[in-house]
Amino acid sequence: MPIEVILPKVDMDMATGKISKWFFKNDATVRKGDVLFEIETDKAAMEIDAPASGVLRDIVGAEGVDIPVGAPVAWIYEEGEAYGGAPASKEAAAKPIAAIEVTSEKTLAPVEKAVSAADEGAGIRATPLARRVAREAGIDITTIAGSGPRGRITRLDVENHVVAPSAPPASVAATPSPQAAERPAPGDHVRKLFAEGSYDELSHSNMRRTIAKRLVEAKTTVPHFYLTLDCKIDALLKLRAELNGDAAIIDGKPEYKLSVNDMVIKAYAMALRRVPSANVSWTEDGLLQHRHADIGVAVSVPGGLITPIVRSAEIKTLSAISNEMKDLGARAKEGKLKSDEYQGGTGAVSNLGMFGIREFAAIVNPPHATILAVGAGERRPIAVRDDVCVATIMTVTLSTDHRAVDGALAAELAGAFRSYIERPMSMMV
């Protein structure tokens, strides 16, 4: 029997994926562990290995189209195994999402059955009631966007999906009705405001669509609360220069080179440890109070941004944080992060100081309950008792999920952060 090669689930919130590149062609001999193809997810590119050795045949997963998780994309035959043509499921396998008919009947198209069976226990976040309602309605639960915590699918999400107009079959879609032909395309209300030929239209990437979806959800479902304060960082800059100057030279390069952002990550992690009631994640059932401070750090990448996570940052040395961030940042820009390197986290830092931004507010991205927006360090006049002097001031704004972190608790967290930043030697003990 040939071995089925499926499109695997490589991301927690992944319902579909695109094969960006096949590394083998039909009838090629492959070995178990060979990289068969590369999946383009919303955040990274993942290489998928061959599940067995043999001859690769019937590649039905086309490059560049959305394919449901769990759908077969090819088959591997043993050497010498008789080939009687494509498996019976080939016609339904790896069909692009736009061509799959969503029906309210209690029977599913072959590919939908395969996806549902594969995902029943494969990590799709859904309540048991939502799963039962979807199963009874004949709806592929992987095609439903969840509105619950961390994208969890609820009964209401399924019911809203059921009552939504069903997508017409591919044969019908090929010959739209006059009414459908007259329906304006999405975005036409914006396009008509500009003269034709006065703009170039750029298609959204998967990452850009995901950023838009998650941040709209976060901004509309998370009640934000903001606190802004100024931090004197002259002592921090002095300590940073001293530590960098003391770095050992290995193979002609310093062992580490600390940035202000490295010290901000450490200070924020230690502040979350000092104020554990703020190191939480909101769920409908209760608060998750975390034992470690896993800090997501916003990194700009082509087409968007991603937040690789420094795990247990409160117990790591500054040099370890610095070297880890350099590695995570470089692989983030190459799209080579693993899913567990950017999913989760208990808080986040977004630093635009290097761009000269003095002050801004960031959007909380669940499961984080807080995010710290960091501005540029500037020389400013300040009052010290009855005198005026000049100091280097860095303005930070703490955004919180008010469901989980109230004003007084947020103020305590912000104060703890400032104490570490203004007395940086306290981070060394």
C-alpha cells in the first residue's frame, strides 16, 4: 500500500497552508527524512520530511495554493510496488480551499471528511459543544475562525458559520449569475476614491492577513489600559558600556555586545517576577498565573512583524539574552523560526527607540496581558529638587488587558520596571 503524504499542522492556529516549493518531482526516489517540500505559514517557512523511503508519485499538492491541514499532497510507493494509477481519493485531495464546497448537509466532501478526522484530536482549539454542532451540521471545523481565548472556536462561531451563505460549487462558481457579476469586489469602495492607474495594488501576504485579523480581534475584544512614565537611563548606559568593554574576545569578536533592548527585556522580566499577579493570561475560565517571564520581542520582518520569545528571561544573564535575541532575530528575518519559538509568551516588548520614536502605545496580543512600548533615550532637562539638570530620559508606555491587570497593579508593574532600569546593578544580583 502506498504511504500517504499529508499537509501537516505546523502552527497552533493553522487550518490551511501553502506549499511554497517541492524539492522532488513525480517518480523521484526519496529516502525517509529527505526534505520533500516547504510549507509557507503565516509566520515562517517550514521544511517537511518524507515519512518513508520509496518512489514519490501523484503529487497533487500544487505550489502556491491554500490546502487544508490533513489533506494528502502525494503518495510514496515502495520500490517495485505495483502502480495502478492514482489513489481513488486523488480527485478530492489537496483541493484549493476556494474550490471546496461548504454544505449544511450532514455529509461532507471527501477532503472535508479527511480533514475532520485528522483534526479531531490534532490540536484544533474548540469547545466540545462546538465540535458536536460542527459535526452534526457537516461543517469542517478547520474552516471556522474562533473568537474565544487564543482563537478557540465556540458554539456561536459554528452557528454563525452555519447561517452564513454557503460557497457555491466550483461548477456554479465558473458561471456566476448576473446578480453575482454585478456585486462589487471587496475593496471597490476604496478603489473608487482614486483615479484608475494612480496606484499599484499589492496582494496581501498570509502574514499581513494574520496580523490584521489578530490585531483587530485584540483591539476590539481586549479592553486596553495605558500607563506612561519616564525612566532615567544614564546609569544603565554607563553599565552597558562597561560590560561591553569587559567582554572577552573570542575568534576576533567580542563574546557579547549588549543593547539597551537586551537590558529592557531583562528588566521587564524581573518586574513581572516581582509582581507575579501581572504575569498572567486571561481565559474565560480563569487567570493563568505563570511561573516564569517569557518575553515576546517584536521584530520587524519583510511583510510584517513577529515576536520571538525569550523564555524564562528573568533568570538569564544579560549576555545570554543578548546572544539569544541576535539568533532569534536573524532567523525571524529569514522565516526560519520554529512555531514554539514565537507562540505563547507571558508579556511583550516593542521598541521603536532606534527609529527616533519618543513615545507610542502598543496593542496587547493575547495570550499576553501586557506589552511595554519603549521609546528613544533623549537628553532632556529635568528638575532635581530646586535645580534643573540634563539627563537621558526614556519614555515607556505599558498597555494592559484590563480584564486581567487593573490600574493599580499595572502601576506597580511599571514602577518595578523603572526601578530596575534606573538601578541597573540590581539586575546583576
